[in-house]
Amino acid sequence: MKYTTTDELEHFSFAEAYIADVQLADGFFHMTLSNVTILPENSCNRDIREMRANNLVLKIEEPVIRSLVREGYKVYDANGALMKNCADEVIDQAAWNETIRSFADGSVYALKQEGENYIFEIDAPDEEEYVLAVSGTHNTASWDRFLNK
């Protein structure tokens, strides 16, 4: 059985989700995620408890990438003295596709919707952290079965 929701992003928790695949092409944005928490408020969740789903496909309709930023960091020595400071880096548009595809095998530690914008906070496999902002008209989430949490 296939479950599908539309515009119910707030009824999921993506805090511990793993990215299996990202597809970005003209007119569509798909991200396949595992270990997504389905909250009790979700329209497909007939239980009154949190459940999980693997291979959940999140689709954003009419996507437009607004920004892609590699988050900066600071390095301190054992005494707490600042040794290195790397500022946030805005990724050039020419490198967006390659960078976004590299997110596979990474994890999402936050996903929120602000109006038409979807803000993904991603811990990529290259041990870098990124913030991806994508706007779209609607989102759908599809998965095959519920799993115990």
C-alpha cells in the first residue's frame, strides 16, 4: 500500500533522516529519505503515536533553488583559543547540481517550510554542513509502509 500526503510537511520530523537519493532536474526536485518520523497528526497515521518510514520520497512542485550555502566553522585549540575561522560560503550556481547530488548518504538535521520556501539543513558525507533553500508551490511525501519507532 502506498501512502501519500500533500502539504503536510509539519506532520513529519526529519531530524534524524538519512538521504538516500537527490534528483534535481528541470521542473522537479525529489529527495528520498530514510528514518523519517511520522507524527501522530499526519493524515495517514491512524495510530496515536510516532511512527517511522524508510524510502520516503519528498517532492517539491515547481522548484526554484534560492540559495545553497556551505556553513562556516571555527576551530579552537585545547585552551579555547581560536585557531581558525571559516566563514559561510555561498555556492556558485554553476556548482549547485553537483553539490546537491553529493548529499546522497548524508543526513538532514532540520527541514522547515517558511511560506513557499523549504529550508534544508544538511550534514553532507564530506563532513561539511549546508543550508539549501528551495521554493515551490506544493510538496508531496510518499512512502510504502509504517515502521515502529
